[in-house]
Amino acid sequence: MSKIEWTDATYNPIVGCSRISPECDRCYASVAAASPRLQQFPQYQAVAKWDGTVQFVESQWKKPLGWRQPKRIFVCSMSDLFHENVPDEWRDRVFAVAAIAAHHTYQILTKRTQRMVDYFSQPDLGKRWAKIIEEELMSSPCIGHLLDDLEEDFLLDNVWLGTTAGCQNSVRDRVPLLSSLTEQGWTTFVSAEPLLEELHMGFDFPGYKVSQVITGAESGKGARVMDENWVRSLRDQCVAHDVAFFYKQDFIKGKKVSLPELDGQQWAQFPGDIQ
């Protein structure tokens, strides 16, 4: 069970990353990777400097196949699937698992939104995923229709694509790119966490559309302060434009409050909750 309020489990077939924007300044994953608890694992020893070194963790790759109960799964909570040092071959293997273990929902979050858009612009993705499924995951006549469908259309209903945008510059640079994936039919979300300033998401503009916005305060010692009015502004923008809104956490008198109330109500909406 995950301690992250908007997901049920984390899945880390790839670990390692590097900082690229203000949201990364106090990266929880970099601290965790260097902790004694994770340093006992070889993959975290290799990436502890958080300098862009990435590792594919073969032992973790097929993990969702063994989870029988449907879960929301945060993919690469200890990396960025679209980091520049992650090859497409690794990404293909992750999406092959998502395609075959389709009873789960996969939440994929990146700060490298252009690279995500570029990846999904490749017309042969479905064929590549199908080949991995057939050769490495499950070779059986009963999945023939799935492989055929993937080769025709690789849009996966159980994959949610997200980007981090906790400051206005990130909204400007990333949300339009993410919106282009919304227009293609993908379920999309913005993680405005840590929320570093008041954000204007641009939903009034044509083509600016996502499925969900998640927000919350930064955690830990020395965390940057979040103003509740910034949360209220995001909530109001989402309500006005039928976007699911999830208020994940705040820190009140130094203590974490999960799913805090805003104006007397908790906000924990997911894509599909807004009709």
C-alpha cells in the first residue's frame, strides 16, 4: 500500500534521475535513494548521486503481473520514465506490461513533457509493445486479439499521462504539450506539487485541457510554504472547466494533513469522476 494519497502502489522498473526545474529542488526521491534503507539495494547504490545515472531493474519489471487485485499504480516514483538517459527500449517494456496487465491503472508522471509527446508520436509503438508481450511476457493464442489491436491502435485506456507543474513557468512550458495528448484521447493529469505559487492553468484557452489536477504542499524540513489561496484558485479553475481536482496534502503546524479540507470539503476526484 502506498503512502501517496492518489495512488495504491508504486512500481519502479527504472530508478535514477536528475533535477531540471524548481519543483526538483527538494526532491524526495533523491533523498530516499541515498537513504540507508534503499542503499542496501544495488540499483540505488548506482544512482545515489542523482546525476542522471539510470538503471533498469529487471527484478521489478514484471511486478504488476503478479498483482491480481486492480490497483492505481504510480510508475517510476523513483525516476522519470522520460528522462533523456532512459532508452525507448526500456519504456517499451514498461508499456508492454501495462498493456498485458490491463486490470491496473498506470499513473505516469514526467517533467520532460516534450520527450513524452515525442515518444507517443512514433507510429510503430504498438508493434514494438506487442513483440515484447509475445516474446517476453506471454506467448499464447488467447492474446492474439490483444496483439492485433495494439498493432492497430496503441492508445491504452488504463494509462494516465501526467506532468509536474508547480510554478507558472512549468505550466507555460508543459501543460500545452500535455493537452496535445489529451486531444489524442489519452487520460492526462497535472501534478501541481509542490505548489510554489498561484497558478493559472490556461483552461480558458482553446487546446488547454487535462483530465485531473493534483496539488499539495511541499513536505519535510525546510519545505517551501504554500498559500491556501493558491489551492483555492486551482480548485475554482478545475470546477469551472470540469477537471477532476485532488488536494493531496498540507502541512499545518508542522504536521502533515492528508486530504485536508478546503472550504469545508475534501477534494479527491479522479479522471472519470466528473460527468
